[in-house]
Amino acid sequence: MMHQKMTAITALEHSVEIKAVSKTFGSFHAVNNVSLPIRTGEFVTLLGPSGCGKTTLLNMVAGFIDPSAGAIHIGGVDVTDVPVHLRDTGMVFQSYALFPHMNVFDNVAFGLRQRKFSKSEVTHKVMQTIEMMKLSGMEGRRISQLSGGQQQRVALARAIAIQPKVLLLDEPLSALDKSLRAQMQVELIEMHRNTGLTTIFVTHDQGEALSLSDRIVVMNRGQIQQVAEPIDLYRNPANGFVASFIGEINALPAAIYQASDREISLAIGNIRMTAPRRAEWQFGQGEMVQAFVRPEHIRIATSADAGCNVVTGEVLTHIYQGSHTITRLRVDGLGPIEMRLPGGDVVGRVPVGMPTQIAFDLSQVILLADKSS
Amino acid sequence: MTRQRPFFVQFLVPAVLVAVIFAAAMFNVLKYSFLEFVPGSLNVGGFTLENFTRINRPIYYWVLLDTFILSFATAFFALLLSYPISFALVRAERNWVRSVLVVLAITPLFTGEIVRTYSWMLVLGSDGVVNTALKSLGIIDRSVPIMYTRVGVVIALVQFAMPVMIILLATAISQINRDCEKAAANLGATPNTVFWWVTIPLTLPGILSGFVVVFAWTMSAFSTPQLIGGGKVLMISNVVYLQGFSSFNLPFAAVLSLVALVAALGSLALMKLLTARLEQNMATS
Ligand SMILES: Nc1ncnc2c1ncn2[C@@H]1O[C@H](COP(=O)(O)OP(=O)(O)O)[C@@H](O)[C@H]1O
Ligand SMILES: [Mg+2]
């Protein structure tokens, strides 16, 4: 019976469907007409700046907040009016929200006990989960005796022990220090691979989103800006907000100077640059656009560049980061430009204040219509 | 650091004054308990241990036990009645509901103890509000005695203790990490289960401290059992009063006071021990 039910669910293409959901607080739209189907087994990340409505949306999926409009389906069933405790979601809170009056075992067992599993089944499932989350030997510990990373793992174990229809993670790593966060990211990926649980992960950290997700949902001011796979999102942001929010980027106001089948040439201030033409660009001559160039697509010019897409800039600062160096330059007519070069050689080669020739690699330039003009 | 010391010292002055006066009074009580009672005189005689041997009589054990039971019952019922009020006070969605509850909960603190006790006498008397209401509802034929009974005393003591209990519980309830309750619901717990398995345990420190404070406070209750008990319900303070101001046996009154003090401190220490262990277990997260 249980097995049949499981296969019925996995056979569903979408285990969660958010349908035109809105939430207003007074006259404020915290979530504005969001629609999002989530495939079974998928790891989806809600990414956006603080206050954009991620937590509100997640809480509506869990049932803690009633949507002002729209519907939420879980496992093919409309659960919009189903109370929290009957929704079968597993949530990990930013504060972990572990039960301080119970030990690790009882925390992990809590959900299973609500589901009326037999004592031996509870023990079996708890120990299995505890082992998977590398918590073996800590069953009897009090929550207050655990480190931050261990508490995080208990919170995860508690949520996945019930094998929920969807796992909901609200900025679960934000309270951890940097090295622990990197380690937990790896464990999250492993956990997802081991359990195959449909997962909605919330973060404001684009790096975290890029490294963990099957798909990223970028949100701003309660609205979805773009839904895409990480690489696609990085390469083809749908608008200026996404372009600036995902990774570092130089935004350059430009005009289309000439457009041919193979090339497009841009006037950026009084500088001219050419980029290979992309099929999706529909810009006419003279149209104002924003050109977005990633720092890693700018380098120190060499003779091989033959003056093509080369400008002269003055180095303002170097920010040495070990594996790479971020260099800020001022280019007349372009404003401040960020360049990213591997290693730290550039610090010695191009001292601060020195004028230097830099070359733009525009093979991956992002052009978006300039809405402001 | 050293430059700041004179600044802090001035804040200590009132506390030190109070402590000194209190210590002097306590010392006198202690001194009297070792002095001989001279019948028919307010003066006392020389050193004696007889006052302490006199306490070894069933009647005083009963009074002590009675005081203990009445205090325990008061703390228990005050807790039972205050918890829902505190809960509503903290969790009510609407501001005006909270305001009304705060006013209702706190105003009894500002009515004098005597006034309040007389009001209870009017309510609990054989022609009082309670009996009249029960009779007109046909629940009873004849007035049931509430005045001059333990029940009546406990009712008045509970009402006396509730504001403090409500404040302590409300503090505890407002400090819960509500994500814990959300997590429990999310894991499939019904609202009922969430309340008994998460909310109550998380507010246990507040429950215990409320209980301990009310218990200790009630141990020294005087005017309520005096007026509502009318001499038929004796708590330790009433016996001290009888000895000291009816029989003018100040040395024995002093001994009884000391016994009451030791009993109160003893039970406080015991409960503190329990609370400390609990709080240690619940620390952080
Ligand atoms: N209960 C509430 N009442 C009023 N405004 C709220 C409430 N909850 C959230 N908001 C507002 O809605 C917006 C989105 O909040 P939230 O979903 O927590 O954002 P995020 O998780 O993306 O940081 C914020 O501006 C927040 O102030
Ligand atoms: Mg949030």
C-alpha cells in the first residue's frame, strides 16, 4: 500500500505546484502572482535579496501563511486549505528550531511518532537518518551540547526522517561560518542525491544557489524575475536585475552602432566595440541598450588583440583574493570597471595609478534593451 | 574602572540601608527566640532553649503542614487559571485584546489587600454573590459554607497571587522560539500535541518560577487567612500573631517565625534545585 502510494507520487511530474500565488500585508505585496511548477526530485532554489518574499512564499507552501490569492498543490492535491500538520512537508528553519527539551534521537523521531509508526520502525528510521547525516553516536546528546554544524545536521535529519513530499529549507546555512558552510553545501548535495527528495531551498547568497541547484528562481520585490538552470542564469540573465544579482558584472550603457548578420558593433560613450552577433538579438540601429560584461571577460591587452575592443584604463585598486585578483580601473567614458584575473601577478605587473590597456572579450556579452530611455 | 566605583556606590546606598535594617530585625527575632517568656509581662527573661522544645507539639506540625498545603494549592490553582490568560495575553492577534487582558490582570495589584479581602467576604459569605447565584440557579437549596473554610481562603489567595503569576508566565511564553512550535506542526503534530509537547515544556522554567514565587509568597500570607479564615483556618503567620499579640509570648512567636522562615527557604531551595537542573537541560539552542 505504502509502496503503491510512493510510486504514484513519483510518477507525478510535478510534486509541488505554486499557482498564481500572492500574499499582501495591508497594501504591501510581499509575494506577487508567483507561479512555479516544481518537478519531483528537483532541487529548486529561491534566490533574491532580503525582503523579496522568499520566506513568505516558503511559508505558504508549508501552510504557515494563507495565500491572499492563488493555490498550492502538493503531490497533485490542492492543499491551499489543508492545515500545516497534514501537509507532509519537511521544513528546516533558519534558527534550526530544534526542541531543546529533547535529545537528538527524540528530535529526529518526533515526526515519525506523529505518524504512528511502531516503536521498532521509529528506531530503525531514526538510526538510518542519523547515520546518513553523520550523527552516529550522538543520539543521546542534548541539543545544547551540539556545535552549530551538528545542530544543523539534526535539523536536516529531523525533516528528512519523515520522507516528506517536499523538503523546505529557509536559509539553513546562513548561521554557519564560511568553512562549515562549504562543507554543509557538499552534505546537502549528498543528502539530496541519497534521498531524492523534492527540495525548495531559500537563500540570498547567489554563490550558494549556483553551486547547489538544479534550477534557480530569482525573485525581487515579490515577483519572479527569472527561472533557469544555474549556467543558463549566469550566461543569459533575463533582465538587468538578474544580471547584476548573479555574480559580479560591469553594466555599460551603450547604443547599437551597426548590426550585421555576423557582428554587432556598439558605441559605448565614444568607444566602439564589436561583438559576435547572437540570433536572439533583435536590436535596431541606434537603439539604447545595457551591455553587461563579466569581470572574468576582461584582461590585460596583448599584441594579439590588435587594438580590437581595447581601451585604456587607470588602475584604482587591486583586491587580492588568493586564487584570483579583482582589479578596479577607471576608463574615461565608461566609468569604473572591474576586471578579474587569475593569481596575483597583476598586482606587481600593473601598479595602482598606472594607465594600462585592457581588452574586452565580448563573445559572451549580455545585451538588454535599456528600459530607462 | 576605579574611577567609576564612586558612581556605582551611590546606587548601593538604599539597598544597603534596607539590608542593614532587615538584618537587625532578623537578629532580634533570633535573639528573642532564645530568651525566656515571662507570663503576663512584655519583658523577657534570661537565656533558654525551652521555646524550641515547645514547638514539638502536633498542633504546630499541623499548622505548618496546613500552611504548606494551602500554599501549594494556591500556587497550583493560580498556575492553572493564569496560564490560559497569559497565553492569550501574549498571543492575542488584536492589540486591544492584549490591552484589556493586561489591565484586567494587573489592576488587582493596585487594590489594597484588606479592601480586596473584604470584597471576597461579601462574595463568599452565606448571603454572598456565589451562594445567591447558585441558589437562584437551583444548583443548591441551602447556602454552602465558603467563608471560614480552606476553600474560601484558597480562592482569595489565588486571586491575590494571579497578577504575579500572570506576569511571570507571560514573560516565559513571550520568550519561546515560536519556530519550535511551527517545526512541531510541520512534522505532523496536531495543535493539541504542539501545546502539550512543545509549548508547555518550553515554558516550564516560567511555570516553575511562577509556582515557586507564589508558593513562597503565600507561605507568609496573613490578612487573607485571618479575615476569610476567621480563626478557623490558621496559617503560620496567624499563629505567630496569636502568640505574639494575643498571648504576648514574643519569644515563642519568634521561634515560630524562624520555623516558618526555615520552611519557606527550605522549600525554595528544593524547588530552585529542580529548576536549575531543568534550565540546564534546556539551555540555549
Ligand atoms: N507578517 C507580516 N506583516 C507585514 N509584513 C510582512 C510580514 N511578513 C513579511 N512581511 C514583509 O514582506 C516582505 C517579504 O518578507 P520575507 O518573505 O520574510 O522576505 P525574505 O525571506 O525574502 O527576506 C518583507 O518586506 C517583510 O517586511
Ligand atoms: Mg527570509
